[in-house]
Amino acid sequence: MSESCNSRHFSWLMKSCLPNPSDAKSLVPIHHHANPPATVTPISSLPDDLLLECLSRVPSSSIPSLTAVCRRWSRLLLSPYFLHLRRRLGLLRHSLFAISAVDSGLFAAVLQIQSEVPSWRVSLAVCNDGDQGSLSHARAAAIGPRVYVVSRNAVLRYDSWTGTVAVRSPMIFPRKKFAIAVVSGKIYVAGGGGGSEVTAAVEEYDPERNRWEVVTHAARKRYGCIGAAVDGVFYVIGGLKIGNETSVTSRGTAAHVYASSMDLFDVRSRQWLRSRSVPGGGCVVAACAAVGHVYVLSSHAVELSFWRFDARRGGGGGFGEWTRLKSPPLPAQVRLDGTVRFSCVGVEDKVAVVQVVGCIDDLLRRSGRSERGLRESLVLLYDTVDGEWRRAADLPEMITRAACACVEW
């Protein structure tokens, strides 16, 4: 058969597509539906994985209303996979978080340091689920947008998305002035104690099961220590080393005497690594992790020193090296005495040093200075890229004795 097309064949094709007026069957009207019926599938009928893909793309401002839709949605929004999806989509922002307890609940403040004009956003969260316990020596640890405020006999979970507070299971061993850090979505605490007892037990908290368990015991008991975590290693830094002693004879001494050493616990292998010490001695008063390093702030009675420990174990050859950095530029009116406390928080490629005056009235009375020009707390930011310090917005006045952390929301 020829593959060519002539006019006669084309005419026959066109005629075959036109209706024949003499054929009654060809005149049967054809009904066209403007809106053909379609099967509607509600979003609630989607399986969990597809529903999470949809929910993970909503703006942060809409998340509080989503949690109120139903229990299933609330459960999915609390899942680690939801955070993983938002993190992969670049929808999570890192911010400096500070929280303090008052009689009516918790004051929470968030500072987005990436903003052109960073300012604190303050909110009050009321806890209606029971006694919040004493939070005067509480530590804070954040997993995504949720901050766990851990004190001697109580644990509260603050959700920075919804502004709600929930009571969680307390630690097995009541303790204060302990080290805390987050490794792979779980919270680890070490050191500290209560009364005359200092514990060597290292506890792990699983937020999904709301359960604490002892995973190991430290070789050295520490009171007043600080925690950090990098590359699966839990760093227990500073504090009063107790050794084989089981009691602290002087609470005043225990509260203010710090060591310059740190113990390293590999969470995955459940093994303790070789201990490290900060060069130059001094008392470690604050520490945190940022961009693969541990940053340590040490006090030498009349000055502060700032150090960086290379905690990367990826084979680069720098693991364990110490580098001295530029010290934070504290205002002249700040004295390094027992009334001043420091916190370090890693926020992406920045290190925030938060200075808090424990009792400003006592400080003014002893120093003989007026209250004018003296803030109860200030925030300094260290840029790990250019190595420079700058001052950020001071903590709001209602945030006192703050526990600080870095949140993703």
C-alpha cells in the first residue's frame, strides 16, 4: 500500500467525520457535562507518609492551628520525621532561646540573630498539668522546636511553635548543677547531685517514650559541670571533681570551684574516650558546640579566655587540637565574681555568650556603683567565620536566671 496521501483520500476522511443528515442515529444529541463528576479524596484519608509530606510544607505560623485539628495530626507534628522533612526543605530557622520560671508559668524569649535588626520575642506559657517544681538551677536542651527544661525534680517541655508547656518524666537521680546535651534526638545528663550526694550515673532521655534510663557511669564525679555534644560525643566539662568522695563538704565551695578538664563519652559505642583539658587552666564557666567544635569560656579571676576544641572525628587530623580565640569584650562594669553567670549557645555559625547577673542588688551594694548603665544581662555574639565579636540585644528584663538553648522552628 502506498504511504502517500492524495486529495481524494483526504476528502473521504473529512466526510467520514461529518454527520449524515439522512441518518437518524447520527442526529442523536451528545450531552456534554460542564463539571464531570470526580472522586474527592479528603486529606485525612492519606497515609501517614503522604500526609507528613503535605503538612511539612505549611508556614510555621500555621502549625499551631494544625495541632488542634485532631490527635493524629498532633502526633505526626510531634514526630522526628516531621522535623526531618522541614529541615530537608530548609524551613527550619535556628534561634537563640532563653527561658525562666515565674509563679504563673514560664517566660520564654526567642532571638533570631539572622534578622537585620534582631529583637527578642517574649511569651508567657502557663503550665496547667501539675507542679512545675523548682527551676532555679534548671538546664535547657532543645530538640527541634521543643525545649526541655530539666531541673532537680521536674522536667517541662516547652513547644516554641504552640507556646504550650507539658510536664514530662523527671530524672531517675535528682540532681542540680549537671551537664546536659542532645545527641541524635536524645538528651544526656551527667554529673551534679542533690544534697550531699554527687552521682556518677549518666542518664539518657528518650522523648518519644518519655523515659529516662542509666546508660553508663562516669569515671569522675563532677558537680557544677557543663555539657556539649559534637559528632556523637557527649562532653562533660569543668565542675568540681569529686573523685572517690561521695559528699560535698562545702556547698559554697562546690558552687564556685571549677576544673579545666573534660570527659568524653561516645554515645554510640558506650565508651569513654581519653580526657582532655583546656590549656592554661582556669575555671570553665560556660561551653557549647558549634560547627564541629566545642567552644569553652574560662575564668582566670580577673579575665576571661575563650578557646576552641576541634571535635571533628572525620579523619581530618585536627581532632583534639585547642586554639585560643579573641576574648569576649565585656563592659567595664561587669566583674568576674560569684554574682555573674555565663551561658554559651551555638547558633549555626555563631556562638552566643549570655551573661547574667545572679543578684544585681547585691552586686551594686558591694561595688558601690549606681544602677544606671548596668544591665542584668547582656548577649554577645562570636562569628566563627571572621572571628569577631558583636553585641546583640540584651535579654528582656523579665527573663531572669535564664536557661538558654538553640531552637529550630
